[in-house]
Amino acid sequence: YVTLGRKTKTRICICYLDNIINKQLLNELYKRLSQIDIDGVLDSNYISELIRDSGATPFEVVGHTERPDIVAANLLEGRVAIFVDGSPVVLTLPYLFLENFQNDEDYYLNFFYASFSRLLRYLGFFITIAVPAFYVSIVAFQREMLPSTLLISIAIERQGVPLPASLEAFIMLIIFDILRETGIRMPANIGQTLSIVGALVLGEAAVEARLISAPMIIIVAITGITNLLVPRLRAPVILLRYLFLALAAIFGIYGVVLGFSWIMIHIINLRSLTVPQFIPISSLNSEEFKDFFVRQPMWQLKKRPNILTSNKTRIK
């Protein structure tokens, strides 16, 4: 137990399995907690932001969960769990990037279905950040990449639309995010109805008034739907979507490639409690790929990640 907050004296409980945890990681966590000097700790996010490795990243480097089974599973993997008195959210460290695409029920369902669902989440992350940018870059710059029939169809739909494709996409994404935030802030029985009705009415009216083309409505709808596949990446996705759109509007398809290159370099350099978040890529250990892109059957998941613990054997 640790007490943090000069005024609130909030009790913090640090949980781990002594025969599995990497003692170096545990000592690093105690060191960071001892350096916190703040008036009050009212929620676990106060600690999350004060002990994270990098502040200049939209991605999470500290895990958050309210489910006891997820906390227990993390402890069995050699992680540390931080309980904060008065908060329902538990922090888990180290936090790996692949956990953004893992679902809580992946290990309670058949591994074939769990693997297929996980691949859909990877695809959804790619679609939700890149589809508007790809559409703008192709329509504005690389028109020759489209089949003639599809290009003619898009040109007919865009005929009479006064706005360039990039500004059109930016406005529609802003309106979509406003509707989404409004639905979240409203009471549950009103918010969902307001979001759906608002999107339908505004979209239909904009197309009828020739302010927005019909293909752009489809692009924004696909972007919004696929965003729901990766709820843990909701905040980074919103920022990356506009970044990709800006790069596509300036540089075309080359800007999209540049954006993906930057993201990959940034993610590979992310660390959580000094542990690289992209463990399987950096270590090139075949054992650690078994639960990365797909979920292998339980009898094949015999080893824990090397960098998290020296107690590697999960199944004998």
C-alpha cells in the first residue's frame, strides 16, 4: 500500500504475483510513484498521467479496466495492477499495443471466431483512419487509380458540389464528431436517437441541396462504423483521421504513406514502464506471435512474453 496526495491522503494498492513479476519493472514503478507530489488524487487517471513513459503521444501506455477478470489475467501474465481508493478503474502495467485490439471475451470464445474478430479490428483501425484520406487523395490527385466506370460515377455525383473534396470531408467529419459527442453527453434514452436522426436528416438534406456529394456520405458512414470496432483507440483515431486527411489534401497518396510511416515509427518507439509496446515485432520470437494478429488455441499459448517476466512457463 502507498499513500498519495498531500491533502486527500489517497490509499493506493499495488498488486502483483511475487513469483511471476519482473522485479526490475516493480522497482521502476515504485520509483515513479515515490516521485509524485500532488495535492490530491481523486481518480486513477491522475496516477496514469504522472507515471507514463511518454506524454507526447495520443496512444495509451497505461492500461485501464473495470473488469476483475481482466485484472486477474494481467497479473497472471506478470503485470502490475494499481487500485486507487474511490475509483472503479484499475491501472495495469506494462501495457502492450496489441491489447488495444484484444477483446475481453477473446479467451472465452472459440479461437477461430476470436481470431477472425481480432483481424476485423485491425482492418477497422486501418479503415477508420485512412479511408477519408484515401478518397480525397484519389479524387483530388491520383484519379487514374480508379476504374473508369467508378471514376465517372463519382464525377457525376460530385457535379454541382461547390466544395473541394478535402474541405467536404473535413466538414462532414467535424459534423459527425459533433453528433457523436452530443449523443454521449445527452441522456441515454435521448442521445442515441438524436445521433441517428441527426445524421440521417443532415446527410439527406446536404445531398439534396448539392452541398455534399453522396460518396462522401458513404465514406463518413464507413469511417464512423469501423471506429466502433476499436473502442480503446477512440481518442487516437479521431486525431489520426484529421492528420491523414490534412496530409492527403496537401501531398495526395504520398502524404498518406508518409503518415503511416510516421505512425509505425512512433508506435514502435512507445514504451510502457520501460517495456517496448511492440514486443513481438522487436523480439521476433515465434512464441509471442501466437497471440498477436490471431489468437492461437489455448494449448499452444505455453510461454509468457520474455520481457515481462523470467517465469516464462504458462502451460507445462
